Amino acid sequence: MKITHEIKDTTIIITLDGELDASSSVILDEELSDPEIMTYSKILVDCESLNYISSAGLGVFISHLQRFEDAQIKLIFYNMQDKVRNVFEILGLDLLMTIVSDYEEAMTIADE
Amino acid sequence: MNNTITVSCTKKNLKPIRDFVTDYLAGFTLSDILMNQIVLAVDEICANLIIHANQEDPSKSISLNVSEKSGMLRFEITDNGVAFRRSEYKEPNIEEHVRIGKKGGVGIALVNRIMDKVEFETAGNKNTCLLYKKIK
């Protein structure tokens, strides 16, 4: 799993590249636990190269979601592969999290 | 064809297990979504066994055997760790997990929702988890 980020004003774009399993999700948790992340108003997660996610990866997002919502930080996923989106859907997480088709839509929603 | 893989109990070995299942399933015509679901279910069980049943002890191991008969896939995963107690298992409330910021506890729910049949057996110090999925 390779995680990179890019900052645009008050938005941080996190790009996930690889597979998020019980082994690799630890580094994502560290990234999202960094106090600096709370200084942004939007967190965009580019999932184009996210080829796999297990419950450990989902658990990282589940565990931070409320904290971001409480701080009025928007967490938005985009470019998600169908097979990965399906895993969110099996648990109904697509109803609790914001998943949109592409970057343009993610930025539009983020600006609302 | 060798349908069994044995790995030591470290999380790094989850990837070789997924690759093994993916290679086996390549012999069937499955959609990307179904293929991913089956790999995920096996990964979830193996992760639980490695992390919880065997405390990531590399001197311990788990084995996975996969077979298919009449369109039914069968995965047999064995270990010698602490047995899973199904009677103590409760389906997670995901909204509650979000509210309290809980990190774990949704893996078995995924397995139950993906697979057609999930069984846990213990005989002596050997635990066996059996997963079945109809693909035809």
C-alpha cells in the first residue's frame, strides 16, 4: 500500500495505491490519526488504484468518520472500483459515507 | 494440482493467501465482484486466525485447502490456536461502530453475508473453519 497526499487550500487529497488489508491498513490509520489532518475542511480519498479492501481497511474509515463529522470535516471517496465499492455496500457503508464517481463531483460536493 | 497452502501466522502472509485463492479461482468464470468477495471472505477468516487465534506468533501456522464439486466451492482453513466461539458472536451494528469509533469487528459479518455456509469445528486442539460458496 502506497499512500500519497496533495494539499489544495483547505482540502487534502489522499491517494491510495494498492491493497488495504489487516497488514497494510496500519499506515492508513497513522495517516488519518495525524493531528494535522484536523486542520483541513475536506478530505478527498482517490480510490482509483485501490485494488482491494478488507474489514481492517474499512475499520480505519469507520473509526475516524464520527471524529471528522464532529469537526465538520467532509470525507469523500471517489474513483472507486466497482469491486471495492461492493465491499462498502455489503455492510451498508455506502449509506453512511460519501462515495462519488470522480474528482469533479468530489470537489463540487466538498464545496457545498 | 496443489490445492493447499500453509503459512506462518504473520499478517504479511495474508497477501500470499489471497494470491493463492485468486489463482485457484482463475480456473472458473467469475465476475470481478464475485471473485473479490470470495477472496475477501477467505482473507477475513485467515486474518482473524492469524491475529486473534494465534496472536501473530510466527512459530504457528494456518493451512487453507480449496476444492470444488458440482459448482460448490469449499474452503477449509485449519489452525491450532484459540477456537472461535460462535455462541459469543454478535452481528455488528455499523452505525454504532461509527458513533463510538470502533475499528474492528465487521470481518465475520462480511464472511456471513458473502458465503452460502460458514462452519466452525474444533476437535482436540485443531480448529477447522469451512466456507462454502455456490458458483454455478
